[in-house]
Amino acid sequence: MITIFIIECIVFCAVFTIFNLTYLFKKPLDWFYDYPDEVQARMRTLPQYKGKIPLKENNYRKKKIPAVIIFLIISSIIVWFSGARDFVMGTLYAFALFMVINFYDALILDTIYFCHSKKVRYPGTEDMVKAYENPKKHWIGFLKGTGFAVGISLLVGGIVEIGSHLVF
């Protein structure tokens, strides 16, 4: 089960990276609220972004809710096929999987790549190196993601438990 878990983590992280970087490069303004507050403040003053910055509510609905639904479905299937057949195992397995992805996102994608890559900087904010390199917002996101992981994992555990009664 450990080998399978490690393979799943690698695959999940790879898919997560491809999905997020593709989306980031195709629609960078959809990620506006993931950027440092100082960068957001600067962008609000720049004429090239006037009327283009998404509303936070629309951004949440467009980006977060579909990701939650997709992750819930995929996680439930993966956890089931990994051998979890009850609420506790389903919850713990999903939580462990989610936390690996959460940590990978905070450390590799956010702290190492995002904070230091010039490719993800908005035009007109390139001089804000200190703001971009500050990982604080990303690690706060990690903590929020941990709370989110608890909720999603409980739902996955419930789905696994219900599934075990329907199948067996």
C-alpha cells in the first residue's frame, strides 16, 4: 500500500503541476488573488488592468469550486481503489494524499518556483522583487489548505463508507 501511495502522490503532484501551470500561463489574471497583496495593490493602480481584474466571488466560483468537485471525485475513486473500505481508512488515506499535495504546492510550486520565477510576474510589477519572493502568503495558504484537507478528507471517508455498503 505504501508503494501505491507514493506512486499516487507523484502522479497527483505531476497532474496538479501541469494543470496549475497551464492555467496560470493561459489565464494569469484568474490567479490575481493568489499574488502578494502588494502586487495586487499595484495592479489596481495600473491602467492596463483597469476593468480586467476579476471579482473575488467570481474568481472563487470559477477556480476553486470546480477544483473541489473534481478533487473530491478523483480522491474518492483513488482512495477506494487503493484499498480503503471504511470511513476511517478513507479519511486518513485522503488526508495523507491531500497533505502531500498541499506541502508540494506550498514548497515546490509556490516557495521555490512562484516566488523566484520571472515568468509569473505581471507586467508593471516586475520591480516588486521582495513582494514576489516573500512566501508568507503561500504558507498561510498551506495552513488554510490543511483545514480544507480535513473537510475534503471527511467527505471522501464518507463516500468510501457508503460505497463499501453499496458494493459489498
